[in-house]
Amino acid sequence: MTQIDYSQKIPNNVDLSSDKRLQRALEKWQPNYIDWWKSVGPTDFNENEVYLRTAVSVDRDGWAHFGYVKMPEYRWGIFLTPREGEKKIGFGDHMGEDAWEQVPGEYRNWLRRLIVTQGDTEPASVEQQRLLGHTAPSLYDMRNLFQVNVEEGRHLWAMVYLLHSYFGRDGREEADELLERRSGNPDHPRILTTFNEPCEDWLSFFCFTMFTDRDGKYQLLSLAESGFDPLARTCQFMLTEEAHHMFVGQTGVARTIQRTCELLNEHDGKDVREYGAIPLELIQRYVNFWSSSSYDLFGAEVSSNSANFFRAGLKGRAYEEKQGDHRALDQVFDMEMWDDGKLTKEEVPLRNAMNEVLREQYLEDCLKGVEYWNRVCERAGIDFRFTLPHRRFHRQIGMYSQGFFDPAGNPIDEATYEARKADWLPSAEDRAYVQSLMKPERRPGHFASWIAPPAKGINGQPVELEYVKLARN
């Protein structure tokens, strides 16, 4: 089924009505989800109509409908790409065997862990961003924030469907827990550190959607290769929605850079802070923070868990079909190791290096976005180049977390790191300044002082459209 059945209480293309027990369980979970959304979702905007896209099909073309809707009335649902023929497992020890339609008993705990961890990131980001609507730099940007939020909510639905469908009581308890953890809560935090970081200003939001949502893309790409076919088909459609989130981040940072460049050209030699813009060096520090935090999401460089997930056929590499040896039994990965304060080169069994393989693919993708920003500076004639910090910089997880490195990845001592940290990462003063600019602009077609308008509107609409209908005096 490619079309989505909207006659159901829970929209879906998985024939949910044929399994009454599952349908009742999910309909019981649904009001708890709405309560969660209203209590920790986008604050104070539940009664406003927002110009949102809603999935109507899982086809590649014409899959979305655009229209005004109140967010609590958004039709969240369960959407899987169609099953195509007889699916085979494409990697690991089970390569060539039929893909699993049910959870293989020996991998039940591993598979549940993967689904729960992915599922936990979706509501976490909504919670992190819940207050940003109050300081949106335009109605266009406010709408994009809310679009990201409702789709993260739908991605939570996708993981909850898998938990309810395939993991029995344990799955139902895990689904409930996904609504009980809270981003940043010291007693009951989200699973991954990045999803507990404060995201209190729009430059953070744009960096988050650029870097952290891009991590989400690569995690989904690897899970879309899974030998557990329902998980693979779920993630394939999630990737369709995820592309917009990264677009919001990459272009949001680019528009911030553009506005700064415009003011640099208009007021040569002046500090752009005098005109309500964000200095390029400060933007770079935000880039350093959010990108390095997102590096951690891939896990340790050498990992028995990553080897087990690959061996079992649960989590592959992004674009696994393009890889040479899908079993990765006798291959090695050249890796720089940090041991006892020294960098050495070693060959690591490829299966144990799968986290690093995925992180390397991610870094190559991030570099394209950084070059996009540099072209903004080049077109404006501004001699400044953004850089992506080295994978060793500012790490909290993995072997590099045991040392200190500059943004180029060079080892340094702790004293040097502490002395230079304010040059490389946002200081309290930086964050306070950015926060001081977060004044809402709610007139259609108008934008805050620190960001340039987009090149075009959404879905062929003008930039001046009232993308969020707000009561105005």
C-alpha cells in the first residue's frame, strides 16, 4: 500500500485495522502522545494554524499535501515503504538469507535497543526546541521549526509502532518510557548526551538541524539496510522527511552568514554587532560546538556493539549496496588511535570500526554544507572561510575524549586547551549576545536583523505568505 488511509483514527499504510489488538494498543497510546505534545511540545502555539506538509503517500513523487492545520490536529501516523519482492539480508553473517518479518529471538534485545535509541531522539529534539517559536526571526522560519517538530513527532510514531507490533509487553513499556524521559532532566534525561543539550537560540537550532539531524540521516541510512524488514522499510520513508530538516539547518546558517556579509560590506571595518548581526567568528564557534557534539552520536571508534550489529544483519553501512565486501570478515580499517597521550596508526578489524566508517561518511557530507557556506562569503567578497573541526576535537565519547585537541585535531595539553577554549567554542558571553538578538519578527515577509530572507518561499508560495496565522493587535 503506497497511499495512506486517513479514514482511520491513526493514519497508516500498514493495514492497522486488520490487527484489532495492536490498533487498540496504539489508540490507547495516542492520547498520552497528545498530552506529551501539549505539555512539552511547541509552547503556546497549539491553537495557531500553520502551513504544514502532511504525507499522503510513500511514493517518491507527489507524496505530500500542504495546507493550514493546528499542530495537535496534525495527522501523525505509521508509514512504511512498500515491500518489493523477496527481500534478502544484504550484509553480515546472514547475508543472502531471507529478510526477517518477525524479530529473530537471538537478536531481540539488540534490535529493541536500536529502535529505542533511535526513537528517543525524536521527542528529545522537540523538547529541546519547544520555546523557539517565541523568538522566531520570521513567520517563514517559525513554520519551518514547526514542520521539523511535527515530523520528529511522526518519526516517534514510526518507532512506537515497531515496539508495539513486535516486542510485546516490553515494547509497550518502552513506548511509554519514550514519553516519560525529558531532554535535559537531570533525573530522567534522554539517552544520548547531544539530545540533552540546551537549544535556546535560533543559531543553535540551525546548527542542530544541520549537524545533528544529519547524524539522524546516517543512522537512518544504516538502519534502512537492516535485515529486519519492517525497520528497514520504516526508516526508508523517514529519510524522505529528514531531508527538509537538514535543508532548514544548512540554509538557516547560510542566511545568517549572508546577512553578516551584507553588513560587513555596508559598514567596512565596523563591528557587525553594532547593527544586530552575528560575527562570522562567533558562527564558527557554534559550528564547532554542534558538529563536535554530533560526532559523539556515532559512538566509540572501536566498538564491539557495532561489530555485533553488523554481524547479525541488524545495522549496515550507509549505502551498503555500494560497498565492496558485504561480509567485512577479512577487511581492516586504518585508524589513528589515541593511547597514553600519543597518536598511532593501527589496522582495526572492519566490523569493529563500523561506527567510524559511518562517521567518516557523515563528515564528507558535512563538508559539502560547509563549502556551501563558504560560497556565500565568496559571492559577497568576504575573505573568511568556515571549517569543520576535526573528529578529535571536543569529544565526550570515544578514545579522543581522553585527550585535548585543537580544532585541526592536533594534540595539546589541558592548559592550552582551557586557555584557547573561548576562541573555539561559544562562551557564556557569546551565547548571551546571540540570545539578545532573539527578538521575534511576526510581520509576514519581514525578517530579524541578523538573518537574510530565503531565496524563495515554501511549496511555490511567496516569502511574504502568512505561514503561521497569529493573532495580531
